Amino acid sequence: MDVTYTNEPLDRTARTYVAGHRGLVGSAILRRLEADGFTDLVTRTSSELDLRDRDAVRRFFAETKPRSVFLAAAKVGGIMANDTYPVDFLSENLRIQVNVMDAALEQGVERVLFLGSSCIYPKFAEQPIREDSLMTGHLEPTNDAYAVAKIAGIMQVQSVRKQYGLPWISAMPTNLYGPGDNFSRTGSHVLPALIRRFDEAARDGASSVTNWGTGSPRREFLHVDDMADACLYLMDHYDGPQQVNVGTGEDITIKKLSELVARIVGYEGELEWDTSKPDGTPRKLLDVSTLRDAGWSPKISLEQGITDTVAWYRENVDDLRE
């Protein structure tokens, strides 16, 4: 792999734009940067700046002139949402990425971190999935439109590096969870969906809970605060064209995950499985050796992370979208 490790950290006094600061990842990145002493952070809500609006994005960059950008803005969702609205996931993510990166290039932004997703890799990629597995096989059909958009983002970063020599980079996180996650009934990913389902079942005294699929697929989960820490670490220390996997290097079956969530929330009923529903990719574990070799590893265990997320969910449940 063509990799360069650098010792030129971001300037903590330079203007830094966090795109998507209200989302799961963006809000964690903002917290991390604030904690690390960044003094000129720029954010905009979607009502203040629609990143799908090319002219508005160009004006914003011309006015603010950030020196670095964390591109965490995206349209995201679970299996059902991705499978039902592929046009939305493809079109909106392409527009967000192209608009932000084109405007950043136009203003000569020195450093950009583009955030993708592990769904960019082939459905049946060899496990654990290495960065060079990209585009070597067919994608998971339930979220291939979203994956193609993210692959295009990686290519745009690589193209900017090749044509203009700017040290822009890409990071591909595994499944993320934590404070600020989407717990909605129709748009959430597996872990927040399980937390909501089991917490409601525990409060309602339900005798059983039915989950989708067989419970056999294996998934890797990373706390979003660890992800934010990795993003800053990469911006400070990494310079290379290839996307970098960010994860724990460990996975768990959905069945075992369900049992763990049930125990943490205090649900004592039966767990049942609707095998007529899709499982999705059988296994998706990232090879994180590139990031580990660069000197970074996660700090938050899955049990501790879920415990903290359950506490956050219960404190904020009345304000969360349905």
C-alpha cells in the first residue's frame, strides 16, 4: 500500500469546518476538536446551509475560507431505508460530496478528511476486509446505491491528490453507535434499533421481542467517540491516497449483540427471530492493521459503549424522532 506517515498535525488555531456537525459522527468530531483546543471551528446546520445546493456551498467556502474540513455530512439509514429509497441515497450523497470538495478545491483548502462507510466493500470480500478489497466484487444489493456514492467520494479524494497534490484523505468506519445516534423506528441501524426495541419491551413488560433475520450475521461496532479520535489522529499523522479502515478488528453475531443489549437494558423476556426478513451481508469485519500500524487503537469496549449509549438514549428519548 502507498502510505506516508507524517508528523505535521493540524494547526489548532486555523479555521476548521465540520460538515454535518449535528449528525452522529460530526457531533462527535466537533466534541473531540473542542476538547483538543481548536479555537476557530465553523459549523452550519442544514437549514443554514443546504450542502446539496452547489451555489450556496461555493458562497459559504468563499466567505469562510477554512483551512481544513472534516466531511461527515451524509444521508444515512439502515437496511430498510437504503433498500426503499436508493435514488435519494445516491443522488443526495453525490451532491453533498461533490459540492463540498469542489468548493474546498476552489478555495485551496489544505486538508480534507472524507468519511465513507464499510459498505463500500464487496458483499463477499475476504474477511477481515483489507483496504485493497475495494471494487473487487459485487456490493450488497440492499445498500449498493449508497455504497457507490461513497466510492465516488474516495475517488474524488484520490483524484485531487493526483491532480493537485493536496494531502486529502479518506476514512472508512465500521458500524458506529453512540450519543446522537438515529433511534427512529424506520431509519435506524441495527444497534440503536435493538436498544430502542429492548428498552421499550422492558418498560412495557413484553414477553417476547422479535428481531429481523436469523441472528447469524457478524458485525463490528465502534463507539463514535473512538471514531472521532481516529479522525483527528489521521488528520494529524496520515497522508496517503488509499482509504483507511477504522474499526476495532473484532466482531460479534447479531444474536449475541441482541442478548448483550437485552441484558444491559434489563429485558428478561424471550428473543425470537423472523427468518423471512433479510440478514444482509453475512460478515463485515475490517482489517484495521493500517490504522494500528499508524499508532491508533480504540479505547471504549462494546459493553461500556452500549451501557453509555443506553443511558444517553433514556435521557433523550422524549426528544428523539419516531
